[in-house]
Amino acid sequence: MKRLYGLIVFSLVLSLFLAGCSNDSKASTEGEKTAKVRIGIDTAAGGSLQIRAANTEGYFEKHGIEPQLSNFAYGIDTINALLTEQTDTGLAADYALLNSLNRGDLVVISSLSHSTSETIKKSEILAVKDINEPAQLKGKKIGVAKGTVSEYHWAKYLEHLGIKEEEVHYVPFSTPDEAIIGVKKGDIDAVLANGAVIEKYKAIDGVHKIDDLSSIDISLSAYLVANRKFAEENPKAVVNVLKAIKEGMAYVKENPDGTAEIAYKELKVKKEDTLRDLERSNYTLEFKQEDFDHLSTMKEWLLDKNLLKKDYDLQDKLVLEPLREAFPESVTYGN
């Protein structure tokens, strides 16, 4: 009887122990306790598919991260969420990033993508039927996503054409759907578009391509950003977020069809549109001397145009130690 009682007690203790192990901070496959990280991602400017894949495929959990993903229209919206402490990390293209680094205390963790000559070609200038060549943009209504890199691209493109910015009428919009409605109503004559949204514009009667950004010397990069306090107080969590994103990048490259399924489920983007987007995507996880030079050059342009009101030390806005720890070969700046 005592022996039976002892076995029952042992079984109960063992059950409680195992239950405690399964619920205690959700230990990762690497034996680490999970850390909750609030991650802001976009729905319009590429959709952050490598991060979505990392989440769907369980790579964050594998590396001890409990991700809380929040969707925003553009990268600039993830930055605004960072500034209001809704998230711990965000992302933004170079232009929006540089315009935001002097607000709050944000730091750059890594690049997320870099354009190539081929990807730049896929950024198209679309216009309504009465506009057949770029020179005809003078005096027209140009749709631009305010606060995004589109502002910079339009400025450089019009400069290339010899058209002064005061000779066009900028029409701001907040989301692609808003711009599509603007084109349909006649409030917008031309837009700069890339990815799946191109076909949505071209489905509007008369809308067609008149050029692409390959006609000018331009590049585009996006970066992972965090609040400095979060990055400095949670370096291991940042390392593990980077490791998960790296695996997400590999998944996207090796499984375009699976990625398209993720995009349809989360963004309702057609499979063929996502596959087309992936052809123009060049995901990266690095920070090189070229990144610093690129950002420095664009920052000087913003200052010269009086678009950046307050200067700052770009080097002070970099926290690259987690990236160096995760992938030492990926950081050449400062070496």
C-alpha cells in the first residue's frame, strides 16, 4: 500500500514538474527563455515577407523570441509606432529613416534590403492616358506617399527631367488604396509604384508606364530600427531576432510558393503578384561601409534642401554589436 501511495505521489510530482517546464517562459529549442519583442512591419512597401516567414515558420520561437507583430501601411508608420512606444522595433527605407533619427532616441540595427539595377527597373512611373512621356509631367498632379522615400525619388526624378518641384502639384496619400482612388477620380495624374500594386494601377482605364527609375542614378535601402533603450538593455533578444530574420530570408529564397501563401493569408495579395514582387526583392542583413556612405550622402542632400531641420551624428545612431555577434562577417563598417 505504501509502495502504491509512493508511486502515486511520484507521478503527481513528475507531472507538475513537466507542466512547469512546458509553461516556464516557453523555453526555446536552444534552451533559452523567450523574450517578448514587439515588431512593427509594413503591409504596402514589400510586406516584410522575410519577417512574416520567420514568424509563420516558427523561427522566432526557435531562437527564444515571442514575437508580437503589428501591421502598418508603410515603414514610416512603424517608425511613428516606435516613437510612441507601441513597438520595440520597426523598419524604414533610407529617406524616412534619416528624417526620423533626430526624433526620439532611435538606432539602426541592420539593413533589411538593398536595391539592385534590376530592382530599380521595377519601380515604374505610371501616368493617366493623356500623359505619354515624362516631359509632360510638368504642371500635373503627382501622387506621393508623404514621409516615404517616394518624396526623394520624385525630387531626383524631376531634377533629372529639368522640371522644378514648384512646377508640379504634389498630392499626398497615406495608403496605396487611397492613391488608386485618387487616380480613378482624376485627383492624381501620375504615381511611382512598385510590386503588386502596379497591376492595380494598370487595371484603371488608360493608366500606363511612361518610365522607370533606372533612368536616374538612384538606390534604395531599408533598415531595421529599434529604440536605443530596448537595444541596449536586451542585446541577446536583438541577436536572436536577427537570427530568426536570417532564417526567414532563407525561407523566402528557397520557398517562393510558400512565401506567396503566407502573403495571401496575411495580406490577401494574389500569389502571382507576390511571386512578381519576390523577383524585385533583395533582402539583406548586414551593415557595410557602403551603407554608411549611402545614408551620409542622402542626409547631406536632405540638409541642403532644408528638408532635415536638425542635424545629428549618424555614427551615434548605429548599434551594430548584436549584428556583429550574430553574423560577424556581415558588418564591415568600422572594421
